[in-house]
Amino acid sequence: MDHLVTQVEENVNWLSSIGADPTGGISRLLYDENWLIAQKGLEEKFSEIGLKTSFDEVGNLFGRIEGSKYPTETIMSGSHVDTVVNGGSLDGQFGIIAAYLAVKYLLETHGQPLRSLEVISMAEEEGSRFPYAFWGSKNIWGLAKKEEVIDAADAEGVAFVDAMHKSGFDFRTTDEIRKDIKAFVEIHIEQGNVLETIGKPIGIVNNIVGQKRYTIKLDGEANHAGTTPMSYRKDAIYGYSKMVSQAIDKANKAGDPLVLTFGHVEVVPNTVNVVPGQVTFTMDCRHTDADALQAFTKEIEADMKATAAEHGLAIDIDLWMDEQPVPMSEEIVQALVAACDEKELDYNLMHSGAGHDSQIFAQFVPTAMLFVPSIAGISHNPAEATELPDLVEGLKALIASLYKLAYED
Amino acid sequence: MDHLVTQVEENVNWLSSIGADPTGGISRLLYDENWLIAQKGLEEKFSEIGLKTSFDEVGNLFGRIEGSKYPTETIMSGSHVDTVVNGGSLDGQFGIIAAYLAVKYLLETHGQPLRSLEVISMAEEEGSRFPYAFWGSKNIWGLAKKEEVIDAADAEGVAFVDAMHKSGFDFRTTDEIRKDIKAFVEIHIEQGNVLETIGKPIGIVNNIVGQKRYTIKLDGEANHAGTTPMSYRKDAIYGYSKMVSQAIDKANKAGDPLVLTFGHVEVVPNTVNVVPGQVTFTMDCRHTDADALQAFTKEIEADMKATAAEHGLAIDIDLWMDEQPVPMSEEIVQALVAACDEKELDYNLMHSGAGHDSQIFAQFVPTAMLFVPSIAGISHNPAEATELPDLVEGLKALIASLYKLAYED
């Protein structure tokens, strides 16, 4: 299987060149020129290995080989073709390349599968050009609504509809969804540092976290830093620092898989010699268990209200994102585990802390994911990278998994 | 003394009209057109009540009446004529008006004093036009150096030297300082909320705080908020929140007159779904006692280093301002206390949390200050205000004080 190394390298390099920007990153956004070149290029590659290709109305690309025994049962693999602005060379597109190379290898090695095999290159997942994420997978499953994007425009003012039409695509005309897909397996970079830290090349994902995002605003009193005694203050940054340190202490105590992040903060007036009168900050909390996520965030919300009252601060808590955890299919996870065990591939059973197309698929069809390590956990950045041998191990795991799902009776 | 109410109101309104901006604030900056109009207008007022007026080389204005018995002993009062950009109607200029009205009242009521009396309108204190504060008082005491401002320019690129020359002033040609000043008394708004909170119209200032200002930089690791387990993080905002909450807890415990402020913070990358990799923040600490200030800040510095180490963060602590506390003259403070007691004026003995010209004078001559309340502690803002009756009580305290110092044998 040594030629897999060359094939992974060549194909990643080829796809990365489409939309490459001068900083070494890739900007290939939904319906832009390079996006279309990439989809057309992939269509050609899929055809070359004997797959029957097709686009759906919105631009998702499919490459299919019929199963010899169970043609109406489809095993699908792939990911999204779009990148973030100035993104890396693996997020999304590695999942397409790996699926394509896995199917290529399986056809070359084992011939026609018992079940139909399909490679998918999804139109969009990142929400980087227009304010809408999962456009590809949500269309496949009838979740995307025309009215959600009809008024959307990109940063340059180009209307979503105009960009779509210009690239030759249009809204779906039916809400019909496919009944033939028996398994969806997506391979993706981890975008975290767990695999690297524990030294494993493969992750088998059994859950995608739910997440809640908040914006919290504290109102105190801006005062002179020299002339206002401590006991007369309503210091918003004091309240903030109590809330953040106490909440993260609790998150550490709760332990995996809970994560809690206070990523953004804005202080008014933000001046060395003025007691901060106002602090606005975000909280991002994730967990694989919906009840645990709810219980933890409720506790933190109550803590924050108590701390605000104690410090004489007004508090406004706005929950603006509330996504449920999505468990992967136990059946497919076990198939992936068995495939890796049989091939003696070293894996870690884990959850995903980031969102993926698989969380849309998992609501409709048996789904699981494979991860490969991200060097230093870096992603959405030109420095995004995975050691080539790890990419190949991931590909081998995908080959073994698709073999088990599509070739075994 | 009822006519004092009218006189305070009229004179504050008159001086506030010179440099008034459309927002209700005042912008009268060193050597600008309105600054010169104000100094010339004050010179005329000083002359009208029989004071001999003079400017020194840099533009400090003096109005003097010789003492009948001790003409070589001068009792001086006044403050600075410049404002901050978009400042209020009392900071600085009330101290000039009050000194002028006090001397006017004393001459009208008691005739020539035993000691010489001098009203001063200082050129500059705020550092609002050029990056140099206390230009007026530092020149009087030989502390201002030509080389410190020779390359300075304002925000519009006007050179300090050109602005000075245009208004008719120049550098001092000698370092000689006056030996005749036996007392300096400055009346100023509090710029804090202590007097308002305790309901007293007058503060007698016995100390001006020392202050240390720091910029502290924490370096951790920016990571994905979803895919990085809590135990793998080097979260700079977590360390920051621990440092701030612990330090303010200690400051509260230490109690008055210590104050501690974390006014400014900057987070990188400051994004909802990224663990903060870098936090840069300021710390401002003030105390009336140099040893206590030093001991407290040393302890906080050690705490911050320990917290940084505990959280895997690199820390850089930069102390960029280190001003010593300036005690007021015990003798003059007692004279002010006696004057207020005799006139049954209600005062609070207190320190100043902000810097004033008096801290320069106090290094050379017996000095003390009087405060009047600031409504809601607001200053350096068009909303800066003091109830008129409180301004008058302050003026009465200044009259009683100058009487005691200049008229009693």
C-alpha cells in the first residue's frame, strides 16, 4: 500500500492549489471561481476511476459505483470542499480525497462492491462566505430553506442567489430525501491536540458535542482609579474575573468531555486609570451529553447572577447558540472499531469537540467519523497540518471501514 | 457673604466660556488661542482688585499684594488654567477663581495683609496637548528641562516650541527658585465620590497618593474551544481572571487608602471559539504610604508570577510609572483645620487619589489642599460638576485659611 503515500500527497497538493492564496493558505468559498474549478476537477477524477458522477441542484457532487448484490444500499463517504478564508490544506478536502482514494483502492483491489459505494464532495460547511453553515449537508437532508439565504450577501455585497446562479446551480425544488444510504463515514482532521498528545494516528468518533454560546454583559460604574475607594466601586472587571475563574475551576473539576471557553472580552472605557464600568464577554460551553451540558451551564448562569448581585453589577445573559450533542451510530462505530482491529491500526475512541457535516447526516442515517491528528491542534489557518504517515493511516482505516461496510455480506 | 455665590457663579461661567466646545465641555490647551485669552483675562481681573500682575517666562501668571509687616513672606494660592480635551468647568480653573475671589474678599474686608498674598494661574498641569504634565509648576521649581519638550509636538504636528513662541513665551533662562513662599494652598475639585458619599462640603488634603502603573503580558496557547480538553489548555484569560480576582480581594482586605485598578485588557485572538492565547493588561495601584505601596505591589507581583507558573503561562511585568506619595505640610494642614474649625465649616481630613500641582510645590514649600465634592465623582468630562453651595463653602474655607496664614501675626 506504499503508493497510497504518493497518492495522498499528490491529491492534497493538487486540490490545495485551487484557491491557494499568497500566504500559503487556501480561500475557496461557496460558489466562487475556484470552488467551481475544484468541484469540476473532482468530478473528472471520480469519473476516471469508473464512478458515475452527478451534481444535485445546489452543487453537491456525487461519484457512485453500483453494488453487485445490494445496489439499493449505499455506503457513502466524503466531506466538504469549501474552506474558511485563509484556511489550511486539510479541513474538509482531506475527507473528499481520502474517500476518493479509498474507493479507488477498493475498486482496484477488490472490484465491484456488494453494496453501492458513493464518494461525496459537499458544497459547503464552513459558513465563511455567506452567513449560513452546512449548506451542502442540510440541502441533502431537506433542512436548508430558501428563505434562510434569499437575502444573504457576501462581504463584497454579492447576493447568495446571484453567486449560486453564476456557478450554474439553483435551489432544490423538492424536500425529498434519500432512503438508500445505509452508512455515512466522514474522515476529517481532529482540529485538536488529543491524538497528537496521546500519540495515536486515528480517532474513531462516537459523539459530536453539543454547544451553547452566550454573550454576557456586566454593567457597573466607571470611576476614577485614584479617587474612588475600593468600597465605593462597582468594578465590572472584578465581577468578570470572579465569574471566569470560578466557572473554569468548576469546568476543570467536571472534567472531560466538558469544555468551557471565555474567548472574547470587551471593556469600557478600557483605560489604565479608570475603573471598568462595563464588560461584555462570551462563553462557549460544550459537552457530549445534553443533560450534563444543560445542568452545567444552568449552574454557571446562576453563579454569574449571584456574583453580579454581590458586586453591585447589572447582568444580561444572552444564549444565542444552543446545539444539541449528536451521538454517532453505535453500529457504524463498532464497524470502524472492528475494521481497525482487524488491520491492527492504532486508534482512540473519542468525541468531536467541533461541528461536522456528520452531525447533519447522523440525524437521518447511521453515521460515524474517523479523525487524523492535527499538529499542535492547529486548524483554520495556513499552518494546519498532519504528518503524511498519519494521513495514510487514516486512509487505511477508511479503506478497511468501507470494505467492511460495502464488501462484507 | 451672600455675594460670594453670585461671584463664584459669574466667574466660573466667564472662564468656562473661553475654550467652550459645542458639547458643553471646555478644551483650552497649553499655548492655544483660548489659553492666551484666559490668561490675559485673568491678568486683567487680578489688576482690577489691586494686584500687581506678572508672567514668568513660560506663561505662569501671578497677581501679588505686598504684606504690610512681612512682605518677603508670601502666601500663595491658585491652580492650573489648562483643561483636558473636552474637559469640565471646574478642574484647575476653580482653584484660580477661588484664590482670586478669596484675595478680593480679604482685601475688601480686611485691607492689606501682614504677609504678601499671591494668586497664581499656572500654565499647564494636564499634559493634554503635549506629552508633558506639570509644565507650569515644574518650571516654577526648576524641574522642567528644555530637552524634555524640545522635540515634542501636539496631535496636529505643531511643535511645542513654536506654540510657546507664538503665544509670546519662552524657556526659562535660569534654574533659580523662589525663597519667599511660606505657604501654598490649592483648592480643587475632589474628582472622586468620598465627600459626596459622606455628605461633607470640604476636604482638607493631608497626602497625595503615590502610584505605580504596570503593563502585564501573559502568553499561553491559543487553541480550538471545542477540541482542546481543559487539561491540555494554557488559557491566558483563566490566568488573568485568577490574578485580577485574587489581587482585588487582597486590595479590599488591605482597605483604604490603598486602591487597585485593572482598567485595560486586550485579548488575542479575542474570538468566541478560541481559547485566548495572549492577554495584555494594566494594573494601577495607589497608596499614601510609600512602604505600604511597595510591599503590596511586590506581593501582587509575586502572586501573579506564581499564578502564571501554575497555569503554564509566560509572564512579563513592566512597571512604567512609579511616583512616590507626597505628604502635605502638617503645619499648613493644621492651619486649614483651625481655620475651618473657627468658622464652623464642615470638613473631612482625607488624601488625594489623583495628582495635583501641589505635589510639585510640596517638595519645596509648606503646602496643603482643599477639596470640594464632585457630583458622582465625575471629572475630565463635560458632566463634571459641584453644587454651587459646595463651591461657596470651599471658597469660605480658602478665605479663612488665607486669612489665618496672611493676616494673623
